[in-house]
Amino acid sequence: MVQPQSKTENSHYVLEAKNLEIYYGSFKAVTDVHMNVERNKITAIIGPSGCGKSTLLRAFNRMNELVSDSSIRGEILFQGQDLYASNVDPVVVRHRIGMVFQKPNPFPKSIYENIAWGARIHGYKGKMDELVEYSLRQAALWDEVKDKLNQSGLALSGGQQQRLCIARALAVQPEVILMDEPASALDPIATLKIEELMQELKKNYTIVIVTHNMQQAARASDYTAMMMLSKDGERSGTVIEFDETKHIFTNPKDKRTEDYVTGRFG
Amino acid sequence: MSELNNTQPPQMEFSDDLRRRNLSGRIWMVVFRLSTVVGIIALVTLLLNIINQSAGYVHYEAKVDPDTLRVDGIPLEEQSKEQLMSVLQNNLSSGAYNKLDRDKPFAERDRGEVYDLVFDRVVKYKVEETWLLWDSLTHSREIKASVPTEQSGTELKFVVWANWDFLRRQQSSDPVLAGVRTAILGSLWTISITILAAFPLGVMAAIYLEEYAADNWINRIIRTNINNLAGVPSIIYGILGLAIFVRVLEPFTSGTLFGITDPTTANGRTIMSAGLTLALLVLPLIIINSQEAIRAVPGSLRNASYGIGATKWQTVWSHVLPNAMPGILTGTILAVSRAIGETAPLVVIGASTVIFFDPENPFSKFTTLPIQIYQWTSRPQDEFRFLAAAAIIVLLAILLTLNATAIFLRNRFSRRY
Amino acid sequence: MKQIILNYPEARKSLKRRPRWGESIIQGLLIFSGFFSIFTTIGIVYELGKEALLFFREPAVNLWAFLTGTQWQPHIEKFGILPLLTSTLITSTIAMSIAIPLGLGVAIYLSEYATPKTRNLLKPILEVLAGIPTIVYGYFALTFMTPLLRTIFGQDTVDIYNMASAGLVMGILILPLIASMTEDALSAVPRSLREAAYGLGGTKLEVALKVVVPAAISGISAAIIVGMSRAIGETMIVAVAAGAGPNFTFNPFKGAETLTGHIVRISGGDLSYDSIDYNSIFAIGLMLFFITLTLNIISQQIVRRFREVYE
């Protein structure tokens, strides 16, 4: 397991989880997580279902606290600042760390409004039309929808909806984009498009992606965090190995990781 | 992704005024909270207002001071029936006494009735002045000082209007002696008819719609129609009841069809008409609630039953209904409590506001609790308002019991799959 | 082990369909029950229509005067519905202006702000409020709201019977109805939409008002329309508190009888069949029936469209 680098270098990392534990009530869902997210890289979180991947991801932009009585222990640093400090506004956190969800969830509004909504609540100053076009282009959706911007976002296909959601996240200019199995509800071609898109986006953004598709992690990510239930019989998940993706898939240090990536798991 | 290269990113400028956003968030939260608080205050005020009028000091003037009617030093309240009868005999002319005996022989009257007669005929309390509960508690000294209790026949009593005698007594035009027994019995009779008519019909209709009806236009019309009926104002049912049950079906609803000739029966304005009218009113509610309960029974259960060769009705009767029954009962109780509180339709079909006899069969004239409340509320004198408040407490107590039963059923039997 | 012989001789014979008389009779009963509600509707329309027709056939009545007349005075043969209609509208408008903002506020609070614990505590209170018989609200209007209004605005301004008091209390009556229907509509909005909005950095208020409420708008409009229909058909509050006597006025502090209040007063006395009074309540009832029916159908239509979006 890669230990976090020394503290002085913390601007190097966009996100750092230290000794992180996440609880739902008294149930400890995630335990003892240490991991760092590097700028302009794609970091994948993989592991069997139910090991807390989504929970961990949602802790990075404080989405967890929308579930009542969830809490964390330990620290998550965003560019060196404690995300959970009492003076931090979760609204700002989510502005700067955006999220794309497992199932496409466009608002029941027009495509245009889907993009513009977030920008508007954050007091966007520039020309809205430009922002909508730019965001849709970034999400590689512009050509498909430019003639029907007033149509409902729900009228698009699943893959298009998901790219709309990505465009919507981009429109508020986050620094990090968290993706929670963004392609799991999509067909292979739509999935491929999303993966290509991620490669494009990492030039400007830092991406953390949860996936249960190991090929996807191997293809698309630069770093990989391998999560598992911490011990047999316990229900808390933890990161058992965190390294560059190529090491995880070719030369894992942990036997469990090896079993999992080679398909011998469970 | 080449399309990205020919686009310049737009001016990315956010003038994010978080202070303002959070402030308006807080203000609106207060607004939402406040509306909730206003709702709760309304409920509390409503209840307090009723409680405030349901007890308090009453200043009576008696024609004959009850203290002078002691027999061997025993006050009226503790006298036996025989002693009370002798009080009556001593204070009434023999003609008046014998007339009472002819109306209903004393042997058949219980002590409570004789006791009431003493007050009705001899003591003849008159309410001079009444006070609200709040005033009675906060200004009791002033009130006591203002009433010359040392005068013979003048009395000041703290009265809880909803008392045991209130439940026991029949209706009376004298507020001192008025009670709600007639009304409670009327409500019970009416509601029994309602349940007998609406429950089987409603459950069967629900079974038809959920288990038998194909999804075609006629059944869709039935469903829409039931939803619409549930939204029809209750007074319309009253008008319908007046036209159908009171008028057209008069031979049935007045009981003449069955050879019952109750002289008090006023041409079809009977318990039967009222019960059936309310049955029409609650039928859509029972159907909708029962449908929901039946829908909640999992399909796997039906498949299991069909899988061993049961017929449709066998499946419904032995598997679907037993599992849906708690839900159906809960829904029925809620619908029935709606019916118990209904006033308007019964006024329209002509429930009697003044009736001094207990209903004896479904073809009797009747009054019900809400009608009684309505009638007392419309009287200008304060003491009748207090009686109305007392009757409201009785009505709410009945409804609360029913609702508690429904909630108990729901929690006891809910979620077993 | 002894072999058990299963003896179902009938079943062995053939797979042919067998008549099951019991099943058929039961099915007949069920079908009858299912259709019974149709009979009720036909009964309502037929009876109201028939008697209303008799009413309009009376020489003293004509349809135009009925719809435009500003006087309802049966003893001088004036049958103009407007005084009854305006007071119905005034009481309902007052009621809705209380019930809509408060009801929406309560619903948004319950669905978006309250913790599950608070919600579980408050929802039964709403149910209790909704379960109180309307005659009790009528009593409340007369013995609390009216004296309160008279204290605030003066005995001379506010009549003992007045539309404002009835309307305000009716608002309290309808509040829980609107609140719980709206709350249902709000909670039916998928969680993923809220998450999307939060994920973009929306504040709680922005998520509630700009995403959840618009997404539930059809359910909310349906709730409001149902509330309106309820207000128009509400009887006992206005019968007790709004005044006994048709009165063509727009002053909410004056007493004026509504459609429903009039029916109650007329039929409360001894009403002889086939008198013009008797027939008139059917004409008024018919009008009431069509107003509320229209509102209910509109609301159901809206709800149906709403369902299609999410299911």
C-alpha cells in the first residue's frame, strides 16, 4: 500500500483521504482509508459490490450527509483544506467537486435548462448560450442536440442523457468530477464514448471514478484504489491497495487484489 | 473530440454570492417552519377553544331550592328512587304526578330518570349566567363574589358539561337536563346500517376491479367514476338520499313494507334512509382503500394458489382476502369515521333536530351527534354553545378511538411480505 | 411403505372446461358491485337533472334570470343564483388564500427539511386535523374566529355571521388536504434529481424550490384544484358561520349564504315535495355537482400526465 507523501507536498494532490472512516448511524461502512488523488489524472476505485466504493466517493463532496445520521472520522483534504471543517460550506464543496451519478438523472427540463440551471444558481456572469454550447461540446454532445436544445432532457437516449449530466456538471466549472459508475447503465458503445470523453476531460479536470468493471479501470485510469471488506465477517470496506493502475493490474502487492483482478475472487 | 479545438471557452465567471444564497435559504426555511407551526397552532386553538367552553361556573336560579328537598337530611343526589318519588309526590299536584305515571309507569323508570324528573318538575333550575373555563379558573373569586349564593334557590356550580349524566340523558330543550344519549344511539344505528350496506358492496367492488376486471374502457370508466364520486361534495349525496331513499323508497325506508307502523316515523326520514345515504357517501372511499390493500398482496401468492389448480374465487377467498383484510379494515374504519362526522347530508334528508325518544329500530326517527352539535351551535344562548362543546368532545373521543384502532391495525398487521 | 391412492376421478377424465356455477354466481355479484358506482352517478345526474328541470319549468323561473339575477328571494319569485355563487366564491377564495401558501409551506417543510422523526410526528397531526368533522370547524368559526375578527376590526364592521370567518376556518380545514397531497407529490420526485442538484452545489432551498417543486408541479396543481373543489362543496362551516340569507355582496365581513349553506337551510325546515323550494335545491345541487366534477376531472387529468413522466 502506498503511504501518503509527506505533508509539505500537499498542493500536489487535489484530494487526500487520511485515516478515513465513514459511518451510517453506528454502522461503520468504510474504515481506515488512505488515498490521494492527483491533479489531472483519472483515479479509479474498484472492488466487489457492497464494499463501500460509492460511499467513499460520496464522502469526497459531502453528498453522504444528505443521508441522515451519516458521519465521518478522519480527514479529507481538498487542496490542503479540511473538507469537513466546521466553517466549510457543503454547497461550495459541491460546486468545486462535481458529481455524475450511476443512473443518468437529467432534470425534467429542457436540455438547455439542464445545463443552465447550475450556472444560474451560482451567479454565472457570462453569456449563457455560450456556456451551454461549450459545456455540451466538452461532453461531446453538442452535435447531437444542437437543434433540439428546447426538448426535454428526458427525451434523449441513456448514453446521451449521461453525457448531458456530465455537461451539466462541467457547466459550473468544478475542479474535480466524481463519477459513480457512470457507464453501468449504458450499452458498450455509449460506454466507450464516455471513456473517450474522460480522457479528453482529464486535461482540464481531475476525475475520480467508481467502477465495477475492471477492464474499464485498466483502460481508462491512471491510478487505482482497490477496495474490499476489511476482514472476513466484517462489513466495513477499506482500500487494501492503492497504486498506479498498471501496477495494480500487472504486479499487485496484495494477494487479494491479484485474485480479484485475475478473476479468481469470490 | 476535435470539435473542442475550435471553441474558445466562454468567460467563466461566477459571482457566487453565497451569503445571499444562504441567507435566503435560512429565511425560507423559517417560512416553511412557520407555516407548519401555524397549522399546529390552529389545531391547538381549536381544541383549547372547545375545552374552554366545555366546563366552567354556572349560576343557577332554582324555583325550589334543592336543599329544602332533603329527605331525612339526605340531599337529592344521594336519595334512592323511592325517596325521589316521594319528593315528586309531595311537590306536584296529584294530577300531574299521575300523568307522569301514565306516560311511563314509575316502576319502569330507573333512578336516573326519576332524579331528572325532580329537577325538571320541582327544582326547575334556570341558567342565569355562565362562564368559560378560563374565566372560571382565573377569576373564580370575582365570579363567586358576584353571585349571591346565600339567597335561597341561587346556586353557583362548577360544571363539566361533558359528564356522565350528559351521556346518559336524552335530548331536552332544557340545557340543564339535556344529554346526548339519543344522538349517540342515533349515530350508532345509522353507522351500523352504513357499514352493513357499504362494507360488503365496497369490498366486492374492489375485488372485481382488482382481480376480475379486464383493462378495457368500461372498467376504466368505473375506476374514473369512483375517483370522481369520492370528490363529490357530501351535500349532493344528501340531495340524492332525499330524492331516492326518503321519497321514492319511502315504503321501504319507513318500514311500512315490513308492517312496521311507527307513529313517530316521518315519511321516510328514518335511520334507514340516513344509513343508506351515508353508505353511498363512503362507498367510493371503501372501494379505493380496499383496492389498495388488495393490490398490496404479492402476485406470487396468487401464482402459488393457481399453480395447484385453485379457481379464481378460491384464490381470492383463501389467499388474497385474508392477506388484504387488515388493510381493508383500516380503510373501512377511516371511511366510517368520516361518515360518523358527516352533518350536511343528514340535514338535507331531514334528520330531526328535536327528538325526545331513543331510536328503537332502523325505521325510527333519529338524530345524530353532529346534527345535535349543529342544532346546539345554532342557538344563541351560551349554555347551548357549552352543550355543543361537550357533544364535540364526545364526538372527537369516538373518532379518536376509531382512528387509534385503525392505526393499531395498520401497525399490527402491516408488512408481512 | 403403503401406497396412497389419490382419488380425483373427475380430474382424470378430461381437460375440458367444466361449468362452475358457484364461481359464476359470485362473479355476477362482483360485477354488480363493480358497476354499482356507475348507478350512483347515474342516480345523481338523473335525480338532480329531473328535479332541476321541473324547477326551470316553473313559470316564475327562467334560465337567463337564474344565471344572471342578483337576487334570490323565493317569496317574491326572484331566483338569481349570483348571490349564492359569489359568496361561495368569496369564502372559497379566502380559504384558498390561507390554505395554498400554508399547505405548500408545510409540505415543503415535511418533505425537504424535516428529519424523519419530525415527519413521523407531524404527519399524524395533519391526519388528525383532516379527520375532524366539519361541523366542529363550523363551531370553531362561530365561537372563536368571528369574535376574534370582531375584536380586531370592530363590531360595526364585522357582522355576527360573515364570510371572512367561515373562509378563514375553511382554509384551516383544507390546509392538511393540500399539504398531504403536495407532500406525496414532492416525495414522489426521485431522489436522483435531488442528488443531481446537490451535486451541482445547489443549496437546500434551491434544490427544493427550483428542482423538486417544478418537477412535482402537476401533483401540486392537482392538490390545489382538489382543495378548491373541497372548498366549494364545503357545507357545515358556511352553514354555521357565514350567514343565513342570500346576500349579494362582495364585503367579506358581511353575512351571505353560499350554495351549500342555502341548501342546508332550505332543507332543514319542513320541505314539501314538488314545491319550488324543493326543486330549487336540486337545481343548485346540479350546479354544485358540475363545478366540483369539472375541478376533480381536471385534477385527475393532471395527475395522470404527471404519472406518465415518472413511471
